[in-house]
Amino acid sequence: MTLRALRVNYSLSLEEVADCLEIHPNILLKYEEDSSDIPIHLANDLAAYYGVSLDSIFLGKATDLKQKFKEYKRKDSCKD
């Protein structure tokens, strides 16, 4: 799951999460769009905040995840 999907799932604003983690909302937005270079301490803080394990958070570009999902669905539909 992406960082943005987690935040939206909990109906939280960028500002609410950023305030709690004591970071600027633009920093959070940056990592929601591409978390491939997120500092490990921030990734751990976000995982703890959302109550999920770090390995359940997709770390990378959100657009990459969408592309991988499309490819997976295409491959899965060919099995029928």
C-alpha cells in the first residue's frame, strides 16, 4: 500500500499527518509521490503512525506501483 493510500484510508489530511510527525506537509507529499529515498526513521515513524508493518508499505514511485498492478492484472487475466 502506498503512503497516500494509507493516509486517505484513515481520512487524514497531509497537514494532520505532517503535524504529528513534525515535518512539513510538502515533505510528506514528496514521499507520497516517490518514497524510494525516504529516510528509514521517517518510514518507521509512518508505519508506526498508521499501525502497519514497514514491509506492507510500498516504497517507490506511486506510478510504478500502478504500472505493476496493471501488468499483474493483464497476466492474471491470460490464465483463464
